[in-house]
Amino acid sequence: MSPAFGPSSRIPAVHPPICTFRRGGLVALTGPLKIPAMKIRSQGMTLIELMMAIAVLGILVAIAVPSFRSITAGSRTVAATNDLVSALNLARSEALTRSVNAVVCTSSDQATCSGSTDWADGWIVFSDRNRNGAVNNGELLQAWSSVGNALKLSAETLDDNKAVSRVTYNTMGMGDLPAGTNRVRFEIVAPICKGDKVGRTEVLLTGMIQSSKVACP
């Protein structure tokens, strides 16, 4: 028969334990049962551990920093190469579109041709409508400032390694290069250069532009 529940029913009270087990048998408790609390001990780093951590960190930094610098230098070389190719493409497009001579030349003031063979100082593109080889009013198309970051940017003829300060496209979009050569080669070299990280750009006599990466010097 199921037990009946009513107003007078009570739930038995839970009594505290009156004995505990010991090796010899049951032993009566004389006081409340005490359960020892777990102690969590917090320890810091010792001096030796700290020195070892610093040493490991130093090794990781020594490995990572040169790699980071090499990656950064490579990225800057690619960016400078892209700017140079953009200038050459702009000049050729201007020559073909408007049937005029277009010139890419070195420039330190981003307004006139400097005549320097150090292309790292910057360069400009202008439309040489009167074919006088100089920038006149309304002829400047675009200017690029110094590449910076200690990058070296040079240009020379492929046949006799003669440094050049300008590249001219004629009205047919062909390269009006120095006599005796069929191409001009640009090279961009970063101060930290490993592997095939030199940016090379060549302007052919036909006006075509070729870019590639070659081994560091």
C-alpha cells in the first residue's frame, strides 16, 4: 500500500553522522565531522625561470627580426617597381594616344628633369609636344617622389652599360633609346637583399616593358 500524505505527514529529519570508520572499526564521534579543506598554493617564477624565459625570447627575436626586415625590404622593392612600370606605361599610352613624344626622366623636384642618373630621387612623366626635351607649361603628366628606404634604383643600356637619365617614347609608342642599344634596364636593390629580390624592369626598342625578379648582387 502506498504511504498516505496529509497535513500531519512529516519528512524525516536528516541527522548528522554519529560515527565514522576507522581501521579498528566504527568509532563514535565526539564532535562535528571535520573535512580538511584543499589548499591551493600559488607560486611565482623563480629568478632562474625568468632568466630562461628572457633568453628564449631573445633567441626568437634574433630569428624573427632579420626575416621581418627582409620581407619589408622585398615589399618596398615591389612597390617601387610597380610605380616605375606605371610611369613607363603612362608615357607609352600618352605617346600612342596623342601621337606625341612622351618622356620618363629623373626628377628631384617632381617638376623638371634633373639629368641625374640616380632614379631613386624620383621621376616624372611629361608630354614633349614641341620635342625640346624639357617640361613646358601644361606638359607635366605625373610625378613620383623619392623611393626612400635606402633603395638603389638605376637604369643603364644593356649593350654598353651606360647610365641613362630618361626614356622617350615616340609617336608610335616605340622606345627612342640611345643609339646602339635595343633595351634599357632598370634595377631596384634594397639594402637588405637575399634570394631573388632585385626588381628588374626592361624597356625594349619596340616599347614593350618586361618586369622580373633576379638574384641579389
